Amino acid sequence: MKHDVRMRGFASRVDVEVVEAFLVDHARVLPGEPVSLLESVGRVLVTDVSSEFDVPGFPRSAMDGYAIRGEESFGASGYDAIRLELVGTSLPGSPYPGVVANGQAVRIMTGAPIPEGADAVVKAEVCEEADGYVAISEAVAPRKNVGVVGEDISSGDAVLPAGRRIRPQDAGLLSSIGRASIECIRRPRVRLVVTGDELLPAGSAPSGCRIVDSNSVVLRGLVARDGGVSLPFEILPDTPDRIREAMADEDADIVLVSGGTSVGLEDHAPRLLSELGELAYHGISMRPSSPTGIGRIGDRFVFLLPGNPVSCLAAYEFFAGPTIRALGGRARRWPHRRSVVPLARKIVSEIGRTDYVRVSIEDGRVTPLATAGASILSSTVRAAGAVVVPRELEGMPEGEMVEVFLYDDEAAEDTVMGSA
């Protein structure tokens, strides 16, 4: 029986940086797959994208007005308008079919093709139609108010680089160059293995000595944030065979085990991981989350996350989250907004241990929350974010400027709760 630490405790704990280095060394970006344009926002490009088309592919009007030969408007003014014969209309998708000759004009709308023979557009505000003619009271030079071929994109232009995480405007550009699908890095598939005889499914009411599972709800949200796909799961009893089967799932790129990961009688996951593959580390010099375990089964990463909700969150942020992002082609760095704020009260820590400290921000100063228990999930709701105390520091003094990893995506004052 391998690595059975139940009721024995940890002989030693490894530094956070050692585990992070292991994950960096072993994480490889997943292969690509074709992705529909309409599903591409947020995905990461495998290769550079170049255009096979000019955009626009025809000269078009930049405004509503009249297409003319520009030189014929020279000398026009509010006191001496130039009159041209109105011979037709050019609309987007429905161009004027003829040729604009000397002394003629074509009514034209924004985005419509410039008729053959015309080379400028005079805006409607300085024109007046009457009796089949248009009077122009402002001169326009040739090419004025005309979008030329390839003005936006020219054929052969590189438009998006490999590794780009596609934004809505990027998808719009891809559509404009005729791309129906693109090659993107496959999203990491994540198997949640949630264990505990005491757990009730999310959405249940607490009952007796049983508690409602919250870790799966938090983890699914974090996995989605980081670009992963959560595979279907169910809460498992503390039965080794059931846990072993779930951990060995070959459909997953990453397995997140929540609960049963420490040194208690029902903590089977560390032993099972060492039997199925490699338990690289178990026990990390950090608070909370010290019972975290890291390993692999074949090419699949397995993260043994503590059952206590805050410990589970912290272990995910330090180790699982960066790995999911890396496999999906994203940056490993934490995705939180950051703010540098002075401490209102000192943070106590120990040299040799990395601390994840939940904090509030009041009156422009950071205060560590008095509740430090790893099972108090509500502390992360009351907190504005977290401060990470590196292992080489013995805490942080009052007044020191500290970096806060903010939980919210936007500033609280920008959130609209409703309107009268």
C-alpha cells in the first residue's frame, strides 16, 4: 500500500514555489480543434490568422449623400450652388448599375458601392434635391468620403496572432474576412471528484449532521472562469473503489478531488493517487490549504484539494487554476484585478510559510479579517480580496503597501443595483 498517511500526519511540507515549478515544467498546451466562429469568443488561437480578402472589397460611401465626379463640385458654395442631374440611387447591396457621366449625380447611402465614373461623395446636409436635380453648395475633392478597397484590411494581411484570446471585436473581424471557423486550443476537460458521506447535493437544505456541498459550486465557477469545461459528476461516498474509478477517468485532462485528501481515516485520495499514478507532493507549507496534494495519472494532472471551503479555494487559486489556464493556452498568472493599498493593521505570519489572507478594504486601507478559519466560506464573501504573504516574510507591518488580489471583476461603486 503506497503513501498511506492516514492518522500519521505529514512528515514534512514542501514550499509553494517547488510545487509551482513542478506544474510549470510538466504542463503542456493542449492540441487544437476547429471552433465555430459564433463559439470562438474567449478561445485561444493556435496559429496566426491572415486575410484572403480585401475589406472592403469595393469602394464604398462613408456617409449618406451624393456620388459625383469630385472636380465638378469645385467652386460650389452657399451663394453659388452647382446643379447636377440626379440619375439614380446606390444602396448597400444594391448598387447603381450605370456609369456616372459629366453633370450627373447618384443618391448614395453609407456603405453603398461608389458607382463607376464617380470618385467622391458630398454629404446630404449641403445638398438639396428638386425637379430631378441636386444642388450642391460645398465642394468635395476626388476620393473625399470614399472608403477605398482594402481600407480596413488588405488581402494577405496578418490580422490576429497565435495565442490571442479572442475578444468580441476579434470575432467580428474574423467574420468580416469570411472565416466560418478557426483553429483554437482545446479547452481543458476537468473532472470534479467530490467525496464525503456527510455531503448533500448543492441546492439541498442542511439536515441534521449533514452539510450541503458548496465546493463543487465554487470550483465549477472557477473552472469556467479559467477556460475549462467541467465534466458531469456526482457526490461520491467515502468508498475507495468509487473514488478510484472517478480519479482514473481518461476523458479528463485535470482531476480536482475535493475532500478526503488529508490524513484522516476516510481520506483515501492520496493513497489512491499514488497507486494509480504519481503523488508528487502532499503537504504544502501554506495557510490555509496545507493538506493539498499534487500528482499525475499518465498525462492527467490530479489536484487533491482540501474539503474546507477556504482551503479548497486557496489551493485552486495557487495550483489548479494556473494549470488549467496553461493547458488552455492562457497566461498562468492569477486573473484577478489588483490594487496596492496600505495596511490598516499588521498581518501576522511565519517565515517558511506562504499565507493566503482574506482582507477587507475600508476607507482606502486594508484590514485582515478576524475570522481565519479554513471552513468559514462566508469570510470570502465579506472579503474584498486576498493578500499573499510570501514565505520569506514574518508578516507585514501596519502601513505597508500591499497588493490585494480583488475578488470582484469590477469596482463595487460601478455596480448598479437598480434604479428608481
